[in-house]
Amino acid sequence: MKKNQDPNPEENIAADAEKAQDSTAPVQAAASETAATPDLQAEVEKYRDAALRAAADLENFRKRMIREKEEAIRFANAGILEKLLPILDNFQLGLDAASSDTAAQGIVSGFSMVHRQLGDFLISCGLQPIDAAGQPFDPKLHEALGHESDPAQADGVVLRQTRRGYKLADRLIRPSSVIVNKLS
């Protein structure tokens, strides 16, 4: 008899069988993983797609907020500028009325300078006057107060402007009040 042999051979057989089962366990686990892999990959793709969509939504939100902030800054003074327009109109009407008085020419020229300064300030704030006289009538920019007939002008042309209109950037602040040519 050999000295290295175990006294109980049945225990050795059971231990060898357990070792054999342990060595096939990774193969069986790998086989079950490959079966589950398509499901896992589909789920991973689903979450990856959701993450990409969420990132795109966040980027779109950021861009929209930046655009809205820039627009709010650009049009922040629109209310104040709109309230200054009647004052500018009345200033011009007063200057027109006083310009016929020869005794007040010094005062009229001083007020003309102030009127020009105020107009320049409004332009520097982004306010753009709309010159309508001689232009085709545009309902987006003009408010027709009436019609007159002038055969020397084309039909639908603004004959005169009674009140100047203004735009701030691309936004209409006040339309021009106009008289439009209407042939017959």
C-alpha cells in the first residue's frame, strides 16, 4: 500500500465530483450571461438614449434661457422709450408753432438743440424712427388715418406722415400715423 493514499476512497470520489461541478459552474454562468446580454444591451441602449436626450434637452434649455435673457436686456427700456415718444412729439409741435415767431428765434434755436439731443439719445438707445412719407403703405409699420387723392403719386403710397412711428431693434414700438393716396 502507498503511503500517500487516503484511507477513505469514497470521500475522494465525492470531493472530485464537487470539483468537477465547480469547474463547470463558470461555463454555465457564462452561458446564462450570453443569454441575458442582449436584454442588458437593450436596456443599456435605452438608458444611453435617455441620457443623450436629457443632455440635449438641457442644452436647448440653456440656449433658450440665454436668448430670452438677451432679448429681455435688449427690450428692457422699451416701456420708458415708448412713454418718452409723446413728449418728443409735443416738443416738436411746440417748436413748429414757435418757429413762426421772429421775436422768439433765440429760444426756438435753443429748444431745437435740446430736441435734437433728445432725439439723438433715443437713437443711441436703439430707437429707430420710421420715415413713411413717399413709401408704399405697410400695415405692419403704418396706421392709416385717412385717404386723399393725388394723381401725381401712385396708389397706396403714403402722402404724408402725421405722427412718426418708431421701432426698437426689429420690434414695432409705435406705428406711423399716415395719410394714404387712393386713386378713385
